[in-house]
Amino acid sequence: MEVTLSHTSGAQFVGETGSGHAIVIDGPEDIGGRNTGARPMELMLLSVGACSAVDVLHILRKGRAPVVDCKVRVKGTRADTDPKVFTDIALHFTVIGSGLKASQVERAVQLSAEKYCSASIMLGASARITHSVDIEEPAAP
């Protein structure tokens, strides 16, 4: 796996992935950025949320759970001093489906957290990571 970052101006970079996708990354104005893209640490939270959500959906679908949607809110708390690493990361899943079993959803989240999500397991070496779940029925048509 490989990515390439190309400086454009100020604190802005364009990141290109080996799979052919690009993303703008920028910093705040006080360090020379223009706030035109995601911050690097925001991308880390997006990564852990996406990694976990992909796992949860895959596990639920493999188990034939009637899941129709999954949303994840990720909140990170950083240390006050440099290097200002994440000390706590909280993932809150909202899983939507008709008649979903809480035990099945909670097990999918647990499997992602403990076995499958590389991003979560890697960040868990330095941050306390917690998971919570809400299950909702789909909106009526």
C-alpha cells in the first residue's frame, strides 16, 4: 500500500492513493493553511470510523441481519501538549434495520474492535477507544 502527497501551497497538500483516489489536506490559517481540506488528525478519526463501519456492515450482512444503514460518530480527545496524540476516541454507531437483534449488532461492533479493524487496533495502542451502539428501525415509507 502506498500513497503520495504533493504540496500545492501554504499548508495544503493533495494526497493520492494507490487505488487512484485524491483528497485535499490543509491546515488552519494560523499555520499558513487556507482551510480548504481536512486536517490530518481529522482524517485519522475518519479512518477509524470508516474502518469500523465497513467491518460492522460486512459482519452483519454476512450474518444475514436486516441492516439498511450504518452511521458512525467519532469523537477524539487529544493531549494538551505536543505531540498532542489522541488519548481517547469514542465511536458511536447508529445501525438501522427492521428487527435487528441488539446482540448481533453488539457482537459485530466487538469483532471489529477486537479482531478486524486495523485502524482501531493500531490507535488503541496509545488511546482509550470506546464503542457505543444505537439501533433504529427504518423510517416509514
